Amino acid sequence: MQNNEKIIIVTGGTGSLGRVVVNHLSEYNNYKLYLPVLSVQKFSAIFHNSNQKEKAETRKIYALECDAYDFTQVEKFVSDVATIENGKIDVLINLIGGIHPPCNIIDMPPEFFNKYFKLNFITAFNFTHSVLKYMSKNKDGNIIFVGAMAGLKAEKGRFAYSLGKSAIIHLMNTISKEMKDYNIRCNTIVPYIIDTEENRKWAQGDEYKKWIPPIDIANLISDLITGKKRIKESIIKLY
């Protein structure tokens, strides 16, 4: 019998944006979501303390412990998901990332650079590399990143962050060329500042009203998965 469920891996699923994306996608009955997490307890506290018990019980959200910085653990996570789902992985959504405090290159210690480059790029590379084996074998797949404006242009004091986001864009563009015969679709969503609780801490006045609500990104991601929105360009700007 054909399995019509879409098997979706969401990295960073317990973060501010990730929670919105995961909760939104979990409303689709044919979506099965797998999250790599450092703590299953934290995952359970976020996604299973719902007042809507009937809805919570039917949502297909699962977590496996995995350190996204460790390529071996990421490979095992992806392999475990593929084993559970008979080799089927349809979608990878990379949401891990974070901006760093302003720091000019002349003042930037190597450990500072390494920390934020790993956070914003290496984690994404680890998961992307690992899922490609299964997507290419199945000749189908959808990889979606959420990038940042800093990945498109240099910003003073944000080099490590900008380079990580820029590398994401190059990774996706390269995969699009290398995997064009395998029906693997790649998109990088590049939003203006996302309106999260963390970002509001440094907002000036009510400037956050111009920012992008997380649900707008979640809606765009679901449109890309369902095929409701097919965009030839790999970069989707949300300004």
C-alpha cells in the first residue's frame, strides 16, 4: 500500500520560529514531523502541554535526541528516521541559527567566529548532507532553509553570522545544480527581521510592527511543501 504521509525533518523545532512552524505543519493530517532535540523533556514540555487534548493526541510530532553539531549523531538521526519510515524522507526544514552581538573582525576571537559559523551553517550542512542520500535514492525531496538579509549583503559587526547565512545560500544553489536530475527542490527564505520574543528585546520603540510574523514564514513553508507555491528562484525574499 502506498504511503501518502509526508515525512518531514525540522531542525530548530523547539525555537521561537520552530515552534510556530511545527505547530502549523502538525495541523496537516498527512504530515509526520521528526525533530532532533538535545532534550526530549524540553520537547515534551513544549509540544505536549496543550489544553486541546484531542488535537495534541492526534498530532504526529516525534523527537529523537541529537546534537546538530556532531555529524555522526546527525547521520544516525537521519538514518533512524529513514529506518522507521522505510527509507522515506520527503522534506528537510533547517531552522537552526542565531545572530551574535555586534563584533568587528579586528576584535573577533577565533572561538567566537567558530561558534556562530557552526551554529548558522555547519548544523545545516550536517543535516542536508545526511538527507541527500535518501532523497536522491527516492528521486524526490524538498529542502527549505530560513536565511537572513545578512546573507545577501555585508553588515558591520555581523561577519560570522553573515558568512554562515551566505554559505547557506551557496549550499542551496549548489544542491539545486547538482541534484536537478533527482527532483530535489531547494529554497532559501530570506525574511526581514522575524518578530520573536528574543528579537523584541532589542527593538526600538514599535519598530517590531514592521517585522515578519513567524506564522507568515510557516505559511510559506507549507505552501512550498504542498506545491501551492512553486518558485523558480531558489531565494525567496520576505521584506
